[in-house]
Amino acid sequence: MPKRLLLILAAVGFAVAACKGGSTTPTPSSSPASPTPNPKITKAVVEVTINGTPAPKIPVEASTPRNPESPRPGKPFDTVNTGKKGLAHFNHLNYKKVYCWVALIAPSIKSSECASWSVWQNSTVLLGT
């Protein structure tokens, strides 16, 4: 009788494990990006990291691209240093424009990104190494 009891308990254990092992749909960690620009959002947040660690006191330049068809940073109109958490905040942006940000990490190390409203209104712009 003890063998039968052990077999029954083992079978019940496998059945419970099989029920719990099914696939589940993950919960989204954030809301989906807006399909249209929001003219009220005029701020972009840029995060600078060095080897994955937030980098304070890094100058970040903001510009509009020289050529919108091949976005590359143009002449900077603003420079903001990152704070303790490696973040730089840029205000008074226009959703109709593409902006470029360049982090001046070291004299020979720069990191840049150009993005439209669909990026800077809905997420943090990431720069760094």
C-alpha cells in the first residue's frame, strides 16, 4: 500500500506541476507609444551611461540635423550637463522637428542619436558606451 500511495502522490504532483507550467502572457512594463504626437510634450530626457553606469557631469549638446534626409547632428543650440543619475533634460522642443543629441564623453569619445517625436516624447534617449 505505501508504494501505491507514493505513486498516487507523485502523479498528483506531476499533474499540478503541469497545470502551473503552462505559458502565460507577460504583462507589459509600460504603456504603448502614442501613435500621434502630443503638442503639449515639449521635453526630452537623455540618459548617458558609461559601461552601463549612469554618468554625471557629461555635457550633452542638442541640435537639429543638417540634412533631415540623412540625420546627423547640426550646430548645437543648447548644451546641458547630466545630473547625478546621468540624465539631461531638454525643454521647449517642437514635435514637428527631429532633434539630435551628442554626449561628449571624452575628447575622442562621442555618442549621438537623432530622433523624431515618436522617440523623445515616448521614451528616454539613450547615449553612451
